Amino acid sequence: MEANKYLNDITEIKNLMNRSSRFISLSGLSGILAGVYALIGAGLAYTRLKSFSTSNYDGLSGRSTSLWGTDVVKDLTIIATAVLVLAAFTGFIMTLRKAKKSGEKIWDSTSKRLVFNFLIPLVVGGFFCLVLMQQGIAGLVAPATLIFYGLACVNASKYTMGDVRYMGLAFIAIGLINTQFIGYGLYFWALGFGVCHILYGGLMYYKYDRN
């Protein structure tokens, strides 16, 4: 009986230490929805690109420099911004709900470190992509966004669930593969931000959110 009591105490101490050092209220369902938003956005972007160039596949795939400086870029920016805002808003609401349910503060020192470490590679990657577009190297924008997003996930994973690290590594791998298939970034975006988010969100929901 005494041994069981000590084991229970040790387990409880480990749980408390884990909760104090890691933000564990990320919602798996929000990851699934973010993936759905990304796939819808990719579909809309594909339709817009197809209407821009129905006969020239280079234009459709993003290889053609004639794409830049047109209204298509503005439309694609609007689509990407809408997907980002929807995903961020959904993630915040569902994470807030889960945090309240588990009694965890959504904005404490741990969540601040999580956000800070996530934003460092993400902001650097954003500026790097702007430079790529400025220099006319648009074909590397898609793989760069995937790689830097993956680095952001890996960098932030030490302050949240360890599964985030593996998702980040998957994004990095997809981005690196995309560098060998320049011009097919939209498909790799759909695979990464769409399919990977849905798979990751489903796994997280199954492991942590069902109860």
C-alpha cells in the first residue's frame, strides 16, 4: 500500500511539473479545421490560377513570371489571409475553451514562451519570402513557407505537446521535397497545411480531447 501511495505521489508531481512547463490546451479539433480551411483555400487558389492560364501550365503552376504584378496575386493574397485569419481565430476560441475546461491559464509564462518561440522562425520566414518575391524567385516561396512553418513548430514544441515536433519535421520534409518540384507549390501547400494539419489534429483529438 505504501509503495502504491509513493508511486501515485510521484505521478502527480510529474503531472504538475509537466503542466507548469508545457502548454497542453492546444485543440486537436482546431487543427482539423485549419486543415479544412487550407484545402478550401488551395481549391479556390487553383481555380483562380486556372482561370488565369488555362492553356499554359507554367502559368497555372506558378512558374511564369507573367503571374506577378497582376490581380491574381492580389486575389491569392486575400485567399491566404482569409485562411490564416479563420485558422487563427478558430484555434484561439477552441484553445480558450479547452483551457477553461481543464483549469489552465491561456496566457501565462509558458504560453508566452510558446508563442515567442513559434513566432521567431515564422516572422523570419515571412521576411525571407518577401525577399524571394522581391528578387523574382517566386518558385521557392512555397517550399520556404513550409520549411519555416515546420521550424516554428519544432522550436515551439518544447513548450507544448511533443507531437507538435513531429508535425514540424513533416512540414520541413515536405518543404525540402518541394524544392525539387518548383512550380508545384500549391499542391505541396495543400499536402502540408491541409492534409498534415488534418492528420495531426485528428491524432491530437484522439489522444487528448475525447475525454
